[in-house]
Amino acid sequence: MTVTTSTSIAYAGEPGAFAEDAVLAAFGDVERSSLAAFREVFEAVASGAAAAGIVPIENVIHGTVRENYDLLLEHELVIVGEVVVPVRLCLAALPGQRIEDIERVYSHIQALGQAEAFLRSRPWQLLSTYNTAGAGKAIADGQERGAAAVLSPRAAGLFGLEILADEIGDLPDNRTRFLVLTRPGAGATSPQIAGGSTRTTLVVAVRNEPGTLLAVLRVIAGHGLNMRKLESRPSRERAWEYVFWIDLDGAAADPTMAAALDEVRTVTTMARVLGSYPSEDH
């Protein structure tokens, strides 16, 4: 099969979405493609319709984006970087609207949850959308009065909305971690990641027997590696069995890490390295 190539960076959401902020932070003002769903980002990268893709994997408040863990396992893509984006939320509406005029508030379900204390202070109807920036675009396109969106100030400006309340998030230091994905050996533009540390992400499966996961953790500890994260997801092959996602400090090519990975493969039924990549200090 011939794979076409593109120089664009794919992300899910409308222009102004936090995912586009991640693209700008990782690559600068490059050609980029806004897609409707995470799966479309993975498929665009896998097919060569995009040189790279950026997807969220974890938020400080709401934890991991489980769908993207499953899509990582499903697709043969490589993690080549990460970027952490501050999540600054505001309430915005059509010009001339006052906060007293608002009856409905639209946003992504996670953004609504991240501003829950503010939003519950008034009897607004809260309505979820697929994307924060998309909520603002819908209000602007439909000239919907009596409605507001929870989104970033940059997105509000892009759609000509006025900010009624700024910094409405429950947690001032709220952030989302995004992963940069490419095809293996694609040689896509490298993201510009600050910090200088390296992280390795792998996924493993173990037998459904006592002590099998402990054996993996003992290997990691025995080689003196620092485990940043351990996440379980249901296996798609057998009911009530799980795969485990592990983030480790260090590069897979480092001799200590390489020896540990070789030993991990002896105590697992599946072990796959998703990538070793520059990691922001956070």
C-alpha cells in the first residue's frame, strides 16, 4: 500500500481548542488539521494524511483520557514527545450579553467539571458538547443569545465572543498532558520540548495469576528505574483481564532500561514499547 505524506499536524477539535494550543507549543505556527474525533487523528497519522498528531492523555483534575490509551494499543504509532498545556477557562457569550442574560452554558463535559464550583453558583442549564472551542463556535455560528460557552480566552477571541467571567476553573494550576504521535520511521518534524528529561511508555499484559504484576514491578525496581505512572485498562481479547500502561523515567536505549525491558518480556505475555521521548519537567 502506498502511504501519502503530509506536513500538517492533526488534532481533535475546533481551532482554538486546547489541543491546538498543544500543537502551537510543540511545533510553533505550523500547518495543522482540525479533526472531529481522537480516532480520526490516529487514522490521519497512520495513513500519512498528517505528519504527526497530538492527543490528550491526562488531565490534572480528571485523570487519564482512557479512549486514547485504547487507540494507542490499536494503532502502530510511536510517541515522539509530550507537551503540557495550562487549562485556563473563561465564560464567554455573544457581544452585548450580560451574565444575568445567560440561561444555558455549553462546553466539553470535562471543562464543565473543571469549572463546577463557578457553574453551580447560578441556576444555569449545563449542556455538554464534543469540544470546548466547538461550544463557542456553535454559539457564534448560530448567534445564540442566552447562551454562553466555557472555553479558553483565545478560543473566545477567535469566535468573536466577549468574556463574561475569567479564570473560572476550580484549580488554578490545572493542566493537560498531550502526546505527539507519528508513524514508525516517518521522520516527522520533531517537537520542540522544553525540559530535557526522557520518558518511556510501555504496555504489558500478564497472566491472570497471583503475583504476575508484582513480578513486573520487581523487575523495574530491581533495575533502579523510577515509575512515573501505572494505569490499567481492560484487555480487548479476554473478559475481566487487563493490560497495564507504565511510564518510566529514562530512554529505552539506555543500557539499564534496555536490560530491564528484556527482563520484563520474560515475565509478561505481551510487552510493547510505545516510545521514548522528550518529556517536559512538570
